[in-house]
Amino acid sequence: MTMSRRRIWAIVRKEIREYRRNRSILVAMAILPAIFIIEPLVAVLGLTAAASSTLRHEHVLLYLLGIPTLVPPVLAATAVAGERQQGTLEPVLTTPIRREEFLIGKALAAFVPSVAVAYLVFALFLALVALFAAPGIASGLVQGSDLLAQVLFTPLLVTWSIWVGIAVSTRSSDVRVAQQLGIVASLPAVFVTALIALNVVPPTLGLGAGAAVVLILLDGVGWQITSRLFDRERLIANPG
Amino acid sequence: MHELGPISSSGANARDPALSVDHLSKRFGDRVAVDDVTFTVGRGEVFGFLGPNGAGKTTTVRTLASLITPTSGSATIAGIPLTPENGVEIRRRIAVMPEAPGLYLRLSVVENLECFTDLYGVPDPSERVGQALEAVSLADRARDTCGSLSKGLRQRVALARALLSDPEVLFLDEPTVGLDPVATREVHALIVGLRERGVTIFLTTHRLEEAERLCDRVAILNTSLRSIGRPNELRAQLFSKALTVRTGAPIPEPGRVFAGLGGVTDWNADGPSSYILTVTDPAVAAPAVARALVAMGADLVTIAETQHSLEDVYLELVEEDPEASRR
């Protein structure tokens, strides 16, 4: 089976255009990261310089991995449920597009803005800390391993959350319900990153490597499950 | 509306039917949606598909468009056997305009169409989008968002989208719903133009006058196929030939006048001075009836062969069907 880049790109371009003009998606994409950085930002900006040595043993930055986990379902939930809701799924599926092309197009369209938002918010957080935190706090907070974890785990978590979001979307006829269910289904990943950020599970190189392997496997499994859930006949014949 | 040129020749065998459906059935659980349907549609034919709500028309179209799998039976679409493996190839050769336009309302008209030129792999997409918009007289609204268009204009955008890929078989589901009379006439002209170019059109409609005007043949479906043929053939199958006779005043003893006339087999009063005569051959019976009425001194106002519309045929077939009354 050969996949058409042009058809995949058609879906990506259409999706990005729709995201940009969908106010509820833009608001959700702004609010969720804001919720995630406000609390740690307030806490970090309130620290005195004396706290910098304590920060070297904590991993507050890993807490921000919640953003690449929770933002993608907002976008991915529209992938199928949104098309069904506005009656556009049937016209798309009567074109020569393959199921795989459709799903990859949808996933790529959600991947790019999700990763961009996660990196941007992370950079914004670091910039605010560097500018406004007490002396020494920024250098205590920013550790090479945490930065590396943020860079590496963001795309892996985004990919997993996208497949969760699209999988939920294939079984839902309402976008809002799909978004909420997608976020709830992504919470276990947020919980795990929070445990590591709060040092309940001490982060080690081995844990990081193991988590990366597990996430890569989960991303593959997510694709397989989502692909099987995408049943053209059921989606068309049962519009509700 | 303007003519839309072909992208390329299909290379398919022109003698093969465009659609060949053989004992096709589709069940959803216990519910039979389409039952043992068999028909063929020739290339370049405009084929009307009529039936009440829930008759299985949309299910048939979706099955032929390879969106859903038949429970039993087989079909060939544009020369390609209907199998799961052939879905992409079939969808490459057809286009479907569903009843609901299904447009991306936040995107402009041209953005909607551009997306579909990419999905169909249309060469030179900008030119093709321009041609399709010209064909449905929407070139001046190309930059408008679809959400700002009226229902009728959205319907036209959906029609333009169906034309983008130059399909061999075009499935149109209620293409003129929501259109004003002028736009309806333009769509009809477009359909006629497409037929002249050899495009096969599978037209699902509730507008019987539309089917009568446009379709070479019609099929009447009510889960199973009730009848199929040219509108004239269906009329001849279902209705005996008849003459409608109107006189200036009631005839005193019509039974005595009409009985025994050549070609007249039965008669009924259709009002105080109007009569329906069942005849074997109107060309023989009409002069005989006229002579008899003149001979008895009656004022003959009109005498004409009774014309049954496609609506009469449809109602006759659907109303006699016990399935229809249960819907």
C-alpha cells in the first residue's frame, strides 16, 4: 500500500486552517497551558535566593510535561467527531483517501501546534523565571537533564495523547464530549509526570530511558488501536 | 452555467455498463435496508433512483461508493468490481454529492474545493477549481466563507466539489433541494451537459417532475426494487390506456353510447360531463367515440389520451407496497 503525501497534506492544511478559525479551540489551547504554568510560576517567583540550592534536587520543570499531554486531545477530539458533527466526514471518505492517510493527516495536524505550544510555553516559563525570579533561582531550576527530558518527551507524549484523542473521537459524535473524554483518558500520563516532578518517583537515567521506550511502544499501539477503531462503515451508517 | 471540460479520458470500455448491480442486499443487524436489488446503468445515462424515506436509496449509494460493505450480492462500478480492496480505485472514478452539502463552514469556498482537488489528486488544481466554480456560477463568491452562504449556494458549492475530479459516475442525492427555480434550472442544464459529455449520473430525488424531465430511466425502490424502466414504459406497465372525454352537458345514457364502440373496453364517469374510457388503442377508439357523440347530438368539448405522470406511477407502486405504509 502506497500512501499519498498530497492527500495527507490536504488533511493537514485543512485542519490547521480550521484550528486557526475555531475560537473555542484557540481559547482551550491558551487556557490549558496557562493553568499549568501559573501555579509553578507563582511558586518559583515567590522563592528567595536561598532556595536555589534546594531547587537543584527537584524537577519542577518536568511538571510542565502535563502541557504536551493535555493540549493534544483538545485538537485531536475534533478529528472525527468534528467532521461527523458538521457533516463533512462522508464527502471526505467518498474521495480516494485511505483510512491511514486520513488518520496520519489528522495526527500531524494536531502534532505540530501541540508540540509548538508545549515548547513555547516552556520557553516562556524559563524566560519569566530568568527575568523575574530571585538571583540564583533560574540556574537552580534549569538542569540539563530536565531540559533534555522536556525536549525528548514532549513529542512522545503529544503523539500518545493524539492517538488517545482520535480514538475517543472515533467513538463520539460530539466534539466537546470527545475533548473532555480525551483529556480524562490522558490524565494517567499527567499523573506519572507529576509523580516524577514531585520526586515521589526519583528520576534517573534508567527511568527516563525506560519511560521513553514505553512511550514509543505506546505510540505504536495507539496508532494500531486508533486505526482499528476507525470503521468507515460504522461512522457513515450511524451518524449519531 | 458554463460547461466543465474533462480532465482526461478514463480509458474504460465504453460498452461496459457504468454500474452493474447484482442481487445486492444490505442488512444492519435485523433490519433489512436493501433487499436483493439488481439493475444496470449504461454509460452516459441519467438514472433516477426514487423511493420513500427509508427505502434504502442512500444505503445503496453508500454501498456503491464503497463506503459500506454489502451483506450479499455484487456490483461493478465504472468497470471495477466492488470489493474492499478496490475501494480506493472505485472512489477515484466516482463522485458523490450527498443531500447535506457537508462543507467546512470556517473555510472559504475555494479552500473547500482546493482540499478536495488534493484528495482526488486533480492536476492543475487552481484551474480546475475555477472551472468548477464557473460551472455552478459561483466564481464571484470564491473567497467567501462557506458559513456565510445561503443553503442554496452551499448546495452549489457541493455540486462544484463533485465535479472537480471529472468522475465517470456522479451520484447526486437531491441536488436541487433548497435551490430557487432559476438555480434549479441551471443545475438541470448542468446535468444535461454532463450527460452529453458521457458522464453517468445516478440521481436520487424526491422531485418526480425532475426525474421525469432528466432521467433516461428510473428505478423505484422500497427496500427491494419495485420497478425499473423508462418513465413511458412504467406508465404503460402500470396503467391501461385511457381516453378522457368531456362534453358540454351530461350525456343521458353514457353506458349505451360507449358500450360496444370499437376499442372501448370500459368507462367511468369522472364528473357530471367528463368520462374516462379504458381503451385498447386510443388511435382507434378516439375517432369512434367522437363519431358516436356527434351522431347523438352531444357537444364534444375535448377528447384526449389520459396522461399519467411519473408521480402516478410512483404512488401506484409505493402505496400498494405494505412496507411503505409501515414507515
